[in-house]
Amino acid sequence: MEPLLAIVVGVLFSTAIYLMMQRNLIRIVIGVIILSNAVNLLIFTLGRLTRASAPLIPYGQNVPLEDIANPLPQALVLTAIVIGFGLFAFALVLTYRTYKEIGTKPVKEG
């Protein structure tokens, strides 16, 4: 499962970089959001994907009895999803205001 997710992460990263190199503000915003999702998927994959057991240690034991998934990357990704949604909403509003004030969507060379 991990090699498949590594390929998906690579495709998401390359798509995000391609979109962020465009001259259209909407494509740049979408590229940033896809990049955020690619990083979230990468962190989630690095935390080990397994359905063996819940990440709980039985009473009286110092270590888990079998392989478990690391819960820390899952918590980090959950937090990053919420922050990413806030970033997406702010970027869309900022793009809309830029379009209304300047009247253009492309990024100007300076």
C-alpha cells in the first residue's frame, strides 16, 4: 500500500508545482491547496498504515503487544486539514478581492 501512496504523493506534488508556476491566481491557489494535501498524505503515510490493532497499550505492559499505527501523525494531519481549510477560505477571499479591485486574474510581472 505504501508504494502506491508514494506514487500518489509524487503525482500530487508535481501537479501542485505545475499549477503554482502558472500566471493565473486561481491556479496558484489551487496549487497551494493540492500541495497542502500532498504533504498531509505524506505525513499520514510516514506514520505507518496498518489495521493490526488500536494504538493502545494493555494494562501492565510497557510496549504494545503487536504492530500499531502511530497516532501522532494522524493527529497532526487532522490539525493540518483544519488549518488548510482556513488557508483555502482566506486565499479564495483574497483572490476575489484582488479580482474586484484590480479587475484581473493573472499575476503581473514586476
